[in-house]
Amino acid sequence: MNAVAERMPALYLSHGAPPLADDPVWPGELAAWSATLPRPKAILMVSAHWEEAPLALGATEAVPLVYDFWGFPEHYYAVRYAAPGAPELADSVRKLLRGAGTPVQDVPDRGLDHGAYVPLVEMFPEADIPVLQVSMPTLDPRKLLEIGRKLAPLRDEGVLIVGSGFFTHNLAALRHTGGGVPGWSAEFDDWGTRALRARDVDALLDFEHKAPAGRLAHPRTEHFAPLFVTLGASEGELESCRSVIDGFWMGLAKRSVQFG
């Protein structure tokens, strides 16, 4: 891939679930965000919903969708997002990671899961930007941070790096809250916001122990984990971090941030 003059930002977003499309506010927030971004040459997605080791590259030709959810109304399974594949980006990812000693595999029939396509439908509805999804080979924050560091040069080639998760994520605990925003979700959101503002990467890396209600907000950490890829890809620019979307959706913090 050839370099471009303008360096792309790196994002961490809360991706919601298929019903996000029906929310009266959130789709507009995502659309307004994308309107402020430089146009990417390609998009690299790291979603909470694909864990596979070694790190895997998804489809690079026709990119299908993975409807990785159950029990929803039929129209959510009719959503289409026919983005072009990104074989050049895949080549660049292989070179960057393998050159630094990180093994990479190809899974050519693996499409975009809902953590990838649900926000993309709102942000880039024309589906005319090449997209590549890669897996998280681990949930270890430090190892994901290092992967992000290795991928950082892609930003200078016009690639938008997107970590897609959810700032708080405990669906089981929501059943016992009786509606509204549970204390653990609000507390973690406040702590995470302050840690990002202070550029306290060490605290973020140890969020399970440092954050109030850290293990309640993330009983399993896959939805916070994509943040560390974004942080790694943004090293040296952490002072530019800003929250673009905040608030709560069904009790979960939908905070989404941009670096650069």
C-alpha cells in the first residue's frame, strides 16, 4: 500500500448489537463521527467477537457477513454490507506482523461479524471502502498493545484502525438491575474516562484490578480488549484522545474514543 499525506486516526468504539440500528440517537452519533474523519483508503477492524490464534486475517475478496447472534427478529438477519475486500491491506498486515515475529494465518471464508458490520453500516453506509477484519489471538492487554504498535504504520498508509467492543459489558448482571444504569457500569465508565484523560496506560492495562467494579463491568474481557490494539496503534498520540460518543445504552456504557 502506498503512503498518503494525511495520517488516519485510530478508534475504539462501542459497537452495540443489531438493534442499534433502531435506536433514535446512536446511529446519528456514529454517522456524525464518520463525517469528521478523513476518508480511509481501507478499514482494519478488530472486533470483540473474533478470538482466534494465531492471529487470523478474514476474507479479502468477497466479504460475507457473520450473523453471530440468536433469537432476534428476522429483519436483523437481512442486513447486508457488501464492502470490497482489502487484499493489499492483508499483505501489509502480514508483512508488519510476521516481520516482527507474530504468526499470521488466513481464514478466507471468515466474514464481518456484528461487532464489525453493525457500526460500519451506520458510519460508512455506502460500503465502498475496503474492509479487513483480523482476530484477537489473545486477551492479554499487553500482548494486544504490542500488536497495535506493530500495526501503527498502517495509519500512514490511509488505514483506519478500529477496535470494536463495548466500554462496559455484563449482560447477565443487567437482568438484576431493574432498568436504568447500574452502579458498576457508571463507575467503570467514569474511571475509564479519567484513566484515558490522564493517559494512564498502566492502569488501563491492569483494569481488572485497578478499576472500581472492573470484574463486574467485564466478567470476561473480550469487549474491552480491542481498546488495547487501538492504544498500541496510537502510542505517542495519547494526549489527542477524546471521547466522541458517551452515555449509556440498555445500561451499558457506549463510550467511544478517537486518537489522532
